[in-house]
Amino acid sequence: MSMTKTGAAGAAKGAERILDRKPLLVGVLALTGFVAFLRFYEQLFGWSAGLDSFSPEYQIYWLNLLKAAIALAFAGAGGLFGYLWRTRDRKLAALSPTDEMRRLLYLIQWLVIFALALFWGLSFFTEQTAVWHMTAVRDTDFTPSNIVTFYASYPLFAIIGAGAFLYAKTRLPLFANGYSLAFLVLVVGLFMTIPNVGFNEWGHTSWSMDEGFAGPLHWGFVFFGWMSLGVFGVVLLILGRLRALLGPELVAAFAGR
């Protein structure tokens, strides 16, 4: 059964009322601003104060950044997870279809921000680290590039991903009643890139690997990075639930049939 043009237009307006784009806009702007700050900081102090780990300038500009990044990661994770848990929905059984749809759309926006954070962490800053090691002789595991990559950008996407998982677990019946394997692979797998940093640095200390980035010791980053493909399973679950909430007529209307 097809809907009239008036009915389709009404459905589209209803979807506009449910969809709130502000969280996505704020999240993308905040993430972009944070990444821009890190890159600008590297540009200012990477070569001028980051080549000699025994210099006073290195202690000021880079070791202090390392300490701040670790402290902010723990504080950010504790604050976000604590907030999501304290404000969890304790009456999910009474959740209306409209509110559930709105929360599913929020989760999709959260995953978009997560994907952007993964790009900056696992692609941009990680490749930058490889270039740094092939062009600069390092005398410490905590090079400027490593500090930004492993202790700022990696914890950032891990926290965002875990936050998305906890949001879904505490606010959506689709995820609250069990554990999505795809979501677990996505979040836990990508988090494991952080413990892999320790293994990576041990290898760099024991062997000369700065020009051998295809070596087996770096395969862990690739293996866990590919866990990001779990997002397709999560999105399929969300789309299936949206389809059930909308019903066949509205789905056909939005598809233009």
C-alpha cells in the first residue's frame, strides 16, 4: 500500500522533529577543534623542543603534555561513563516508539563522531608517527608524535566508542537486553590498540624497527584497527529497529516508493 504525497510529506516533517542535529554539529566541531589544537601544538614545538628528551624544553612542552593527556583521559572517561550510568533510563519497558527512534538517531550521530575520531587517531596521527620515526632519530619512546598519537588521539576514540556502547546499553531496549557481538568487537577491539602500544614500544626498544613499519610487531595495530568493521553490524541492527518502528508504509514513503 502506497502513501499519498501529503502523507509522505507529513512523515518527513515528523522525522525532522525527531532528528536533532545539534549533538552531531557540536561533537564534530569539538573534535575538529581538539585535533587542530594538537596539530598546531606539534607544529610549534615538535622540532624546536621535541628532538632532545633531556632538554629542559622537552620537559616543559612534551612531558607535561603527556601527563596532562593521561590525566584528562582518565578524568574524561570517568566523567562520561559516570554521567551515562547515573542518568540511565530505569524504565526502558515504558519507552515510547518516538523516544526510542530519537535515541537511535542520537546513537547514529555518536557513531559518526566515533568514526571521525578513528580517522584522526588510526589514520592521520598514526601515519604521522611513522613518518616521524623515519625522519628523526629518537632517544625516547615518548616522542612528540607518540605522545599525541598514543596518549591523546587513541584514548579519545576509545572513550567515544565506549561512551556510545554505554549509551546504547542504558537507553535502548535493542541493546539493553543483551550484548551485541558487533558492538563488542567494535569497541573492545579498537580499545586493544592502546595495550598494543606497550608491545610496540618494547619492540622498538629491543630492535631497530623505525624503518620497518611492515614488520610483524606492527600487525597488532592493523588487526585491531580492522575491528572497526564491526560498525556495519551495529548499523544494520539500528536500521532494522528503525524499520520496525516506522512500519512498512513509512519506510516505503521515505524510500520514494
